Amino acid sequence: MGFTKLKKPNFYSINRVIFIMLLDVMATAGSFFLGLWFRADFAFENIQSTHMQGYLYAIGPWCVITIAVFSLFRLYSSIWAFVSTSEVFRIAGAYIVLAVVGVLVFHFDGVIMPRSSMVMGFLLSFVCTVCIRFAYRLWLTALRKISHAAHSSGLKNVMLIGAGDAGRALALEFTNSDYIRDHLACVIDDNPVKLGKRLCGAPIVGNRYDIPKAVKRYKISKIIFAIPSCSAQTRKEILDICSTTGCEVQMLPGIFQMVNGDVSVSQLRKVDPQDLLGRDPIKVNLDEIMDYISGKVVLVTGGGGSIGSELCRQIARANPKQLVIFDIYENSAYDIQMELRRTYPEMELEVLIGSVRNTNRVEYVVGHYRPDLIFHAAAHKHVPLMEQSPNEAIKNNVFGTYKLAKAAAKYRVKRFVQISTDKAVNPTNIMGASKRLCEMVVQMMNRESDTEFVAVRFGNVLGSNGSVIPLFKKQIEAGGPVTVTHPDIIRYFMTIPEAVSLVLQAGYYARGGEIFVLDMGEPVKIDTMARNMIRLSGLEPDVDIQIKYTGLRPGEKLYEELLMEEEGLQETANRMIHIGKPIEMDDELFKQQLARLDEASRNEDQDIKHIVAEIVHTYHVEEAAGCK
């Protein structure tokens, strides 16, 4: 490791400082002479010779003192193009010091020069100092305005929502940047006090309800949302209004940008579907998570997937003794391995390739590494594909879970957390039914061992592999059509980090046998989300981008449930996590049914769905092919 060699100041920089110093000297000398001239009623012949001699005697030392004080206050280290109010404060500080020095050295007793002329010279000198430093910026601003006016036909008119600190920072960048070719036409803010005022020259024309009218009046092409501190509900309401205008919408990532001072046009991003959920990010107790993971050996199956990889990231932050990642897909396992080694180089990390369907491999991994905690995320989850390959869903989801659970019990793993899904509730597809069987396996194993077996059930996660949101984004970028299965289909949504953090906290609450149900908030209509995504991209649904309804796929239903009626509901310390009461079941009968199911799946039994339906009474094969 070495040090970067510092460059010596170039001649341009040195010459620039000398030039400013000369301007300051001329401004200082000129200001005090003008003070004398003002005192003599603007007639040179009225200036007394003693006063002129005093001026000539004192002005040289005073200029030297002025340059020294200015240097002390770093007035020669600013960048001309970016001087701001902070520069004015430094100039004011320098002149306060100069005033004290002037009193001490020159007494201001009127012997050298009249007091009134000295005070006038002092004030004029201050004004000149400020003007010198702002003149270049004002010149650049004038040139930009002339340039923008000359090319106004090719500029996009932009509306800024929010006249607070973030909005002001962005408006300043529109004014000062050479690289922004858009024109800030108007500003929207809900504060009635600001109505009719201007922000960096742009008029504040109304509140959120005036957005559609202002878009038409000012011919807006792009809207920038710059209220990083607003609530999720307020953000959703404003974005819903923006989505009706047909304008492209961009926004600041979050309030942390204000803390870091990173508010700029380069930080803007497109509207994310998470912005349309209308709720604040879910928070968890990080201390509780750290407490039960820190210093433990943790095994994550399916650790390369979208849920599994986020589990690994959050577990790594909790400082485990060792993290073991187990996945059958080598590419995704390699990606998370490289990421974690780069981010947590000191953590003991093992990445293993293998399938939970392989009994010997599972036995070896659990027996060799002896994990304290297992998070089981490995599963087949794609509903239509599993409808076409139901035996694979059973082999991987059900018996992969059963084999891993038996190994966990054998080697006395402290806690086993099964990742489940809302599709396990009254399932209409084999994937959901297989996950319900996994929950039954977990509850049975909890009764038969010292290991604490639990399941965590949640709905769709935004941006996960195979989910609808990434598909919509790709379809919009490709020019459409955007495919929606049914105009009335609804789903519960949560971000991947939110879901995983709740899974980890549910693991803390686990005492064995629970099915934890995550509160997913209000369900979202998929058709509405698709249309809003199109509009917020600056396009019009069914005009620029077609929406095509393809019909519900095999095993898909219009809505998902999170809790079976017979399970009941209990609260936990986290209001977002609930506990479903275990369903009574005959464990011995269930084992016999599993044995039959295992043999049927290995024999590629074409009647496998009916066998599953005999075990999971809420699963009806007839509904799996329909569109309930």
C-alpha cells in the first residue's frame, strides 16, 4: 500500500489567487478613496491635503492587513463557480476582525482620515469583496440562461415536487450545472405559505392536487419527486396523481441522501414499485436478531436464491461464528460467495454445492458442520412449472425438507426455520400444497425432537427471481405488451430485505411448532401496479404500451390468503409477526402417508396430485386447473 503523490499547485491556480488579491487591493484602495470623495461632497478640490496624506500613508499597510486576514479566513481557496452563502459568512467574519484591527491600529479617531469616510470606505470594501467573489458565478449563470434560451426548443420542461431543502438543492443544480439540459418550469408544494413564491427562479404554482393542471399549463415532460422525508402513504398519494399525467417521474432515493449531503440530479432514480405500496418500511429489533445469531454456526439452504442470498447478507451482519451456504445452483452460489467475501472478509464462510434431495449429502453437511441454526429456503416455487412437473415439487419441497429436518433432529440443531408461503393456505396448486406439507413436516418433527422447528409464511416479494415486477420492467423496456393474467388479480407484496428481516426475528421468537405469519399490509391489484409502472415511465397504458390479459395460469387464483381459518391468530412483540395455532394431526398416519407419497413421486405417479389432496384436505385438484 502506498500514498498518492500530491500534485504541486499549477500556474493557473497561483495566477488566479494573485489576480484575486490584486482585485481585493484595488477594491480596498478604491473604496476608502471613494469614502473620502463622498465626505468631500464628490468634489476632489474639497478633499483636505492632510486627509489625502493620511490616506496615502495608511492605505498600503491596510491592504497588506486585509490580504492577511482574507487568507486566514480562506477567501482565496474557494471555487468561483460554486461560491455560496457560506462564503458571505466567511467574508463577514473577516471584516469583523478587520474592524477590530482598524480600531486598534488606526484608532478611527479622525486624525488620519475623517471617521465618516473611513466607515464608508469600510462598507464599500465589504460590498466590493462580496461582488468580486460572486461576479464569476453570476456571469456563468447569465451565460447558461442565454444558452438555455437559445436551445429552448429542445429542452424538457420539468416540474419539481417539494420546495424544501432537497427541492432547493435540486433547483440550484438546475440553475448552476452545465450538464443539465432540462428546464425547471414550475414547483409544487403543499405548504400554502409558499404558493406564489419562487424557488431559484421557478414559480411555486400549487399543491399536489394542482399537478395535472400545472402539467398542462407548463407543458411538463418530466416530474421530479423531491420530498425524501414524507411518509409512504403521502408518497403513494402524490405518485398516484403523477401517474395520471403521462409524465416520466423520477425521485430521490430517501432521506439518508439529505443526511449525507448527496442531493443532486445524479442521485435521481426511477419510481420503484415499492414506492407504490403506500406503507412505511417494516422495522425489526436488530438487537434481538444479533443476540441469537452472533457467535452461532448458521446453515442456509438455497443460499444463492433471492430470499436465501438476502438471508446470508443479513446473517453475515449479525457476526455468526460460521456461515454455511448450501445450494444446487453453482453460479448463484458463487455470486453470493464473492459478495460476502468482499464485504465480510473476516467472516468464516463455507459455500457447498448439493441438493436437499440427496440424503447422504444432507447428512454429511449437517453432521460435519453441526449448525446451531438452519434456515431452509431451498425450494421449487414457480407455480405453473410445478403444475407441469408435480412429482418434482414433491421430491424437492416435501422430501428435501423432510430429509433436512431429520438430519437436524439427529444432530441436535438448536432451531430450524422453514421458509413457507401464503400459497400454502387453501392451496389451488401443487406448489402451494407441497409447501403446506412442509409445514406439516415441521410441526410433526417439532413434537418428536429437541430441535425447535418453525415455519414462516409470507406472500410475494418485490424483485425476487421469477416474480412479476422484474417481468413488467423488462416488458416496458421492450415496448410491451405487459402481460397480466387477470384484471382483478391481487397479491400481497413485501420487499426482500423486509421479508428476510422478519424471518430472522420470527426465528428469535421461535419456541417450536409455530407457523409465523408475516403481516403483508394491504393487498395490491396487479393490473393497477402494471398501469402505474407504465405511466410513471412517461408512457400511456393501452396507447404506448399495450396491456394483455392472458388468463389465470394452471393452479393460480385471484387472491392469496395468509391464514387458514382453523389456525387462529396470536400476537408477538412485533406487530408485523403473528403466530398461527398448530393444526391437530395424527403423526403416525402422516408418516404412512409420506411413505406412500415418496414412493409415488419416485415412480413418477401421474396421480400424485390426488394423493396430495388426500393428505392436505384444503387442496382440491379440480380447482388447481381452474381460475378461482
